Amino acid sequence: MKKKAKIAFIPKTEYVPAYCPKPELMSKNLPIWWREQSAYVNGKKEINNGQFNETVKKCPGIFDLLTSGYLLKTPCDVHIDATGDKIVAKYHDTHNLSFGLHPSEQISSWDYDRNIFMNDAFRINPMWVVKTPPGYSTLFLHPSFQDGLPFRTVSAIIDTDKYVSDGPYSLLVRRGFVGMIDQGTPLVQCIPFKREEFSMEILQNPDLTVFGPLNYIIRAKFSGSYKKFLHSKKVYK
């Protein structure tokens, strides 16, 4: 039997497990909007041209992303005031090592919308160190489809087999936000993946062996053909 790859989350200090939210499966942290979304338009299952009137709730591609990997959460309460020119953060002195700033000069050429986000990037260290087996890296990104947060976590890929990543993670804070970011707020989605070499091929003609039967496969059922015939299950434990 093939040995399963394992991702490890290591506490930075002996006190971390006592107070800091532990890493969790993304599948246990689906966004509120997703849980509330009806599976069918206007909440009523109907047929339209050989298909059910499904909503985004039934999209397996989005569900795969929502449930891929693991979630790290904020280690403690922090109060943020982004109403001025600079981010003002307040937290207990005990947690000084959990927070910091990326001055605007360090990201001066980045063309993100500064009418929406502050010039400086706030930094949070989740206090859990990520380690993967040889040949595996980790994609760190903003928790998928959780756009209601007052910040956006900056995405990155780290070779966590060789560099055991302990953060901190940079956040773009929404301009004008003032309030508490509570301990346990979703912070970063961690998706481990195996590094492989790829080469690109650009075809000049459509591949009929792919496109020919595909439409018939997808339309064979009113719902769920992709999941039933084409989808591969992704497993995170």
C-alpha cells in the first residue's frame, strides 16, 4: 500500500497548544454564505433544458477548493484601526512576536487597489510551523471564498520540506476598517502539493478524442455527471 504523505503543524513554543487555535481541516470551516446558499435557484428544484436549476452550491470545482487543505487561524485578539494613513494595531504585550508590519516601501510597485486596501501590509504569525515530506511544497493563500474578512491574506508558495515555514503571513487590510479581529479568525489556507516538472504543449487543432464525447458525458444526467464520471476525490485528514 502506498504510504500517505503527511503534513505536520509544529507549535513554535511549548505554550502554543494551550492557547492558539489548532490547525483544522478546511472541510470543517466552510464559509457561512456557502452553508446558507440554496442548491437551486429560488430554493426550488426545477428542470430547464435537460438540467436542474442549480446554483454555485452544486459546483464541485468550487467545493474542491473550499475543502482543500488545512486552515490556520489568528492566535489571539488584535484591534485594528485602518481609518488613518497608517495601520494602528493594539494587542497584549505577551503577543508581540505574533504581529508586525511590511512598510509600504517594501511593496511600492505592487499594483493592488490602494483605494480598497491600506498602503502598509499587516503581518500575523499563526504560531504553527508547517512541515511537509521531501518533494512537497505548500501553497498558502487567503481562505477561499471568505471575502467578508477585513483583510486579504497574501498568497505564497514555500518549499516546506526544506524551509519549515513559521510565517508571518502578510495581510492587506481594508481601508477604513476599525474593529477587533478575534482570536480564531480564518487566516490562511494551506494546501500541500508534490513538486513536479511540467513542459507546455500548445496544440494547433482541437483534440476530438477529448471534446467529442465530453459533452455527451456531461449531459447524460440532469445533475452530477462531472462528479460521477470525471471527478477525482481529494482527501485531507
